[in-house]
Amino acid sequence: MRTRTEKATRRQTREHNRRLVLRHIFDAQDGISRADVARLTRLTKATVSDLVAELMRDGLVEEAGIGEASSAGGKPPLLLRVVDGAREVFAVDVSGDQFRAAALDLRGRVLREQVADAEDLTGEAALARLDALLDALYAERQAPVVGIGISSPGLVDTENGIVCRAVNLQWQDVPLRERLQTRFGVPVYVANDSHLTALAEYTFGMGSPDANVVVVKVGPGIGSGLVLNGQLFYGDGFSAGEIGHLVVADDGVLCSCGNRGCLETVSSMRALFANVRHWLTVHPDSPAATLLTPPLSCARIADALAVDARLGDVVDETAHWLGRALAAVVGVLNVRYVRLTGPVRVFGDRFIDAVQAALHRSVLPELAAQCEVAFGALGDEAPLLGASAYVLSRELGLR
Ligand SMILES: [Zn+2]
């Protein structure tokens, strides 16, 4: 019994060290010597050499170039680097009107992309479309596949890879991991799209690896994700960051969840569009009216704003309620970075300023002053990038 435990522990230690070595080679973009890997990881040179040999056998690492000899003289060292194309990661985002699937390399660069129209697709039909996208990626793979990451809307049991409830897709308790693992024979990870967007912004959009960040996705609904101490924070029921249904307006509009005055009823794009339509009935002779024809979009509203500045109040109100809700998050967590994503980006500084002003009025001034609100660095591809980052970190320890 004891030897079995010891064996298991040794295997775990080896796996941990292998990840550590790979991670340091990955982070050193210009190549790194075995001696420097040993110094940085505090492992012995023999252990590092052994693990590097294994990583080279697996095709993940190669010798590329010669470094400078140390001041003590001796032979200049061979430099190691990760072979970016040694593995592929598949990522699929099923949270939008289109399903987007991509094969990415180890640096999160998109190698191939597949897009499929998915509006009105639900249940089994949506699952079949997802299968078809992955089939197409799999058929054209150029390297072994590390794993598949799925960005799903709704409530996701990340631990077991089950989509518990995604209303728009009419998915209820769908064991996506089991289903796709059986089909493709590689590890599968499933997470909520707002959570993965937060992970993507943290991984690819923030300069600081020790940043705590809240990323809010303002779309038809509102969701957010938290990265705390470098880790995605799911909450005990996988619903951390579910701020869309925080009630902010007393006696407000009835929400799809059954309550009144949820953040989504005042700050989502759906709410903004409804408010703009109402504004038009009050200002029918506005010169902006000809620009505000259906289908409404944030881009159209931004154009109209340039023609009739009075419309700014409607946009500011959307931002105001968002700031009020964010105050609760900032008050609890004292995070330094808040990032907003979604089409509201077209409103620029005006939107950010209004969010920040509301935040300042709703939380301890010191906390508000420490908090920087800005738009995220990534676009619509964020959930895909987050899904691939998630697979890479779980399977290979890379970020
Ligand atoms: Zn609600």
C-alpha cells in the first residue's frame, strides 16, 4: 500500500516538475539554457536534463540556437524553446448567434477557423452542429490535439463538464465533456462564456500576471467573470459573477428571471435599445431619428449621438446602472481592474466615464480610486481564446 502511495507521489512530483520546466521554456521567448531552467525552477541540473529529454522526445521542446558562455568560460550552452506548433488546441464558442470553432497553437494563435450559423438552433440540432464543426477541425489537424475547450452560455458545471442550463440553446443537463471525449478521445473542458472571456482578458490582455480582474460582458444580457490571484473564480455553484440579475432598480421592469429591476433590465443592450425606442417617441422630430431605424445597434446609436447630443442621457443611464452594480463587486473584492466588453465599446470614453462616476458615488472613495475601469483589449474572439487558454493551463500548465 505504502509503495503504491509513494509511486503515485513520485509520479505527481515528476508531472509537476515537467510542467514547471515546460512553463519556463515557454515563457523564455528567446530561448533558455538547461542551466537557467535549473536555476529558475530550483531543480537539479540532472532532473532538468532528464525532463528536457522527455519533452524533446514528445516533440514539445527543441534546441534552437546557442547562447553566450558564462563569465567563468566553458562551452556556450544550447538554447531550448517550445515548438509552438507541436500540439493543437480546439476551442468552440457556442454563446453567440454563430458558433465559432478554431484550432490554435500552443501560443493561442488561431491556425484554422470554422464558423456556422446557429441562430434558432436548439437542443440536439445545436449539438449536431457543434459535432460537425469539431469533425471538420479534427479532419484537418496537423499535430496531436491537446484537448477541446467549449465556451457555453448559461450555468455550467465546470468540474464535470456539464451544461446544467443554457436557456437560448434549450440545453438542460447536457454532459458535453463525456459526449465529446467519447467522440474525439481527447480531454474536454467546458466553461461559461463570461468566465472564459475573463480568463482571455487576463491571459492575453493584461500586462500584469498578479492582477485581480472583473470582466463584464455587456451583450443582450449581462454576465461577468472574475480572475482572482491568477485563477478563474467559479463560486461554489459555478455562478460567480452572475451580476445580470442583481436588482438595482426598485419596482423596475419585470425581468425574465421573475424579479423586477435586475441589472439586465436597465443596462443590457436589450434595455438600451428599448430605452432608445422610447426616447424616439418622446423626441419624434430629432434629426437623429432617420439613423435610428431597425434593427438598432450600438453603432447606429453612436452615429445618432453625433447628430443629437440629447441621446447621450440614454447611453449614460445604461452606464450609470452598470457602475452601481459594479460598486457591489468592487466593495466586496477590492479588485483593481474592471474591464468591459461587448458592442458598448463604440461609445468610448463617455461610457467609461459614466460607469466610473456611478462607481465613485456608490462605494468607499478609496476603493473607487484604486479601481481602473476600461474596455477589454480583445474583441469577439475572447471566449475562444479563453477556452484554449483554459485547456493549455489545465493540460500542460501553460498560460
Ligand atoms: Zn433578472
